[in-house]
Amino acid sequence: MQIIYPQDRKAIHPVGIFKEGFGLWLKNFFALSGAYLVIYAPLLVINISIAILFPANDATSVEKIFFGAVSLLQWFAGMWAVIVFLLINIKAQAPGNSAIENIIDAKNYILPYLGNTVLFLLFLALISLLGAGLFLLGVFCLAIKQAILGIIVMLVSAIPCLFAIVYFAIRLSLGGVVCVAEKTGPVIALKRSHELVKKYVTPVVGAYCLNFLAVLIFVILQVLFSLIFKKFSQTCFDIAAQSFQFAAGLVLVPLLAAISLVLYNKLKEAVEPKK
């Protein structure tokens, strides 16, 4: 896949980005896998313990709070892991590029990365709430027998808001990578992401589509895996599912982080060509 641009813009190849990201992942496989095991193995133990100790579907209020806390911990650990994977790939040529050192070093980036994630989600949520509010207004118009007005309001609210969500989600998607690669704050990182992506939306979407295909392969494997273990007890099924997700993540999460870094580097080279 090749995207052709006018002479003032450099061509970016989504397939080439994926291949280079795959190569970067292979090159740093042991460091990335070591970091993944250190971060995610304790979470696997927690999840398996929950499957064994709480097999029933009906959880008490206290148990639900506990499950929520575990989910929050996993979300936070996931962000920490992505930062570590980015650092390992960024410092690929540096001496002493060990998993433990990068896990510790990630503490210097977690607050900007967290801030970037929160701002990104809040911004998209505000657009969604605006669209939902207008959509409900359209529903109200339908309820009071103003069918044409209601349909118009619903369409006018849904289509532009959906377009805005996709528009900004693509252009702001590299904010987390920028936080780590350029050591910036969340607001600057989001602006920087927009600057890098805005002239290269098509190849960025192409790269994300290839990422989606990679994820889809693992989703299909998980569905097949689930069908195999469906005949076992719920506890056995949960343990098997957690184990499969852990094994799949060992490949997929570091790979996607490597591809994101390569995409960032290619966009930076294109936007800021060497003199």
C-alpha cells in the first residue's frame, strides 16, 4: 500500500510502517516480553484467583467494588506497560536497556501519559454528550408529534458529532507516544499529535486498519478458543480465557506499541524533513 502525495509532502507507506514495527518488536522481543511478564503476570494471578474464589455470577456490593478496583488497577498497569514498551524501543541502542530499568523509569512519564489519556477521552466524551443531548431533543420532537423536525434534529446531531469524534480521534491518537518520545505534557502532546497527523490522515488510517486486522486475528482465535472450552465449568472457562488473553497480549500489546512508535517517527520525519 502506497499513499501518493504532491511534491511538498513525503509518501508514507502503512504496510512499511507495520513491517518496520514488526521488526522493531522482534529486535527487542526479550526485553519487551520480560517487561510484559513482570507487569502482567501478577495481574494474571489476581484474575485467576478471582475466577476460583468468586465463581458465582451474582456478586455482592463489596465484591463489585473489589472487582472495580481490580479493573482500575489493570487499566493503570496497561498504561504503565505501554510506556515501558515505548521506552524499550526508543532506547533500543542504549546500553543497559533492561526491562526492570524501563519499568522504573516509566514513573517519570506516567502522569503526563495519564493526563493525555484523560483529556483525550474527556474531549471525545464531551462531543458525544453534545450529540446525545441533541439526539434526545429530536426524540422529544418525535414524542410531541413533530416527526419531520425530530428526524432533522436527530440527523443534524448524529452525523456531525460522529464525524467530529472520528476526526479528532485520529488526529489526537498519537498524544501518548508524544508524551514519552518528546517528554511533553498532555496538552502539548495532543497539539503535537494533531500537527503530525493532520496532513497524513490517510496513511495513519491505513496503519490503524492494519493494526485492527492484527487484533481481529487474535479475536477470532479467542472465539475459537472459547468454543473449545465452552463445555467445561465456568471456573475452568474463566481461567482458560484469562490465560489465553495473557498469552495473546504478550505478542499483541508490545507489537502495537512498536508500530505506534514507528508511525510517530515516520510522521515526524515527514513533517520535519532533515535539511
